[in-house]
Amino acid sequence: MTTFRVAGAEDAAAVAELHGDSWRRHYRGAYADAFLDDESPEYLGAMWARRLAAREGTRTTVAEDDGQLIGLAHVVFDADPKYGALVDNLHVRAPLKRQGIGTRLLALTAEHVRDTGIFLWVLEQNTAAQAFYEARCGIRGDRKDVPPPGGDPRRLNGQPACFRYYWPDPAILTDSISAYDA
């Protein structure tokens, strides 16, 4: 049975591992192989340790099944004056996709956003994620270059791009909670 809860500092290693696995599956081609294969575990481990220790202005929700981390969503509140809260990460273990876990994580994240919109960035090459967000009434907005992880351009292959997806009213996402529970 899948359960959802707020992540704490003790979850940093498991969250970083899931995040890295997702990057290796979906960011290959946009991110340099050497970064994905060799550097990302340490980079993500340090990033998640900082994020989950501080937690001010953010919330990370994790999905678990039988004590194993199977999904996560990280939101930064008040990230943008126009678009609102930024869903900076949304990842589900590959074999468990299409079971409603990502939908539920996105809905639970939106539930904690008050009086603002919600948005995220998705790689241009990640058409499956784009279809997921569009199926949840996400509006595709502007396109921009992907910022390199840690500001190091060697961690990218060329100039990959990403699209903004946004929801001016996050209630459209929270409505999916009851559909998931049905």
C-alpha cells in the first residue's frame, strides 16, 4: 500500500538516490554522461542533505510502499511573483509509473499552495513528462535554456532547453486526489 508523508533530513540519501536514478533515465543527452554517471550521486546527496535540513519555504513529499521510497515531489513556495510555487522535482520509480503516484504527489503538493499558482520546468526532450502534465491540464508556457547543475556548463551537452508548465489555479490538481482515492 502506498503512503505519503513529508520528508525529513533522515530521508536525504534515499531521495537523492531516486532523484539520480530519474535523471539517468530521463536527462541523458541533455546532461553530460560523466556528470550523470560519476558526479551526480555526490552532487544530489549534498543538495538533498541541505534541502531537507533547512526546509524553510519548501516542502518535500515522499511516496513509500512497504518502507521503500518510490516517489517524491519538492515544492518551493513563492518562487515566482507571476507563476507562484515551483515544483522543483517530481520523480516516481520507473517500474511504478502510470499507477497514479505522480498524480497524487502533484495533487498533494498543490494542496499546500495557498492563493498562488504552481509551475515547473520540464526538459524539451522529455515528451512523456510533457504529456503527463498536459493530461493534468498544465499549460505549456515559455521555453528557456536549461541551467547547468551547480552552474557548471560542462555538466550539460550543448544547450538543452526546457518548457514551463503552469497551473494558475492549483485546485485543478487537488481535484485529482479524490479521483486517485476512488
